[in-house]
Amino acid sequence: MINGLILLMSTHSCFHIFPNDVLHIKMKKPKKNKNQNLGEPIIWQEGYFYYKKTDTATAQIGIIDHMKSFSDRIGSQNLMILEKYQVDPLGNLSKVHGEKRYGVPSSSHSQPVTTVD
């Protein structure tokens, strides 16, 4: 997929992640990083973050907090929980339990294009 990352958490759960989607992340052990604005150290293990990008070379996921004062890259091997959430207009979070998969038909199964005169 070009614009989004498809994550298979189990055989029953599948969802797409696009930039600025809200993720609930829990790591196996605490992780240390710096506050971008103040330079103070931040130790975190769990939280809600916005997905920003995926590093295709290292398979790390780029995340940022809601105030843009903290960003990090996390590896999938260190994750205990990775859940996608939707935000309603009032700011309430609801967990996404699964999404319909959208794909591109392969050329061998595509129907011929017909034009209307």
C-alpha cells in the first residue's frame, strides 16, 4: 500500500494506518526520549499518539504526541499493544475493531474496460 500501512494484529483484526490516525501504544519496557521544546528527558511506556510515518528501511513507526512536543520512532518487536482509535467531533476516542480491506484488483482478474458511446 502506498499511502497507508496495513497492520495485521491477529487473524481477526486488521486495520489501515494513515498519517494523523490516533494509536494507543504500550511498550514492553519504558523508553527514554527528549521533549522537543524544552529538551527535558521523557520516559514513557504507554500512551496515545498520532501516527506520522513508517521508515521502510528499519520498519519503525514514527509517532508524535498531540501537542507536537514529543516525537519518537518505535520498533514493532517492542510493542505489547498497538490499537487504532477514531476521534468523534467532540474529541471522544473509540477503538477500531477492524476495517474493511480495500485492494487493487490484480491484472489477471480485472474486467476489460468498456466505454459508453
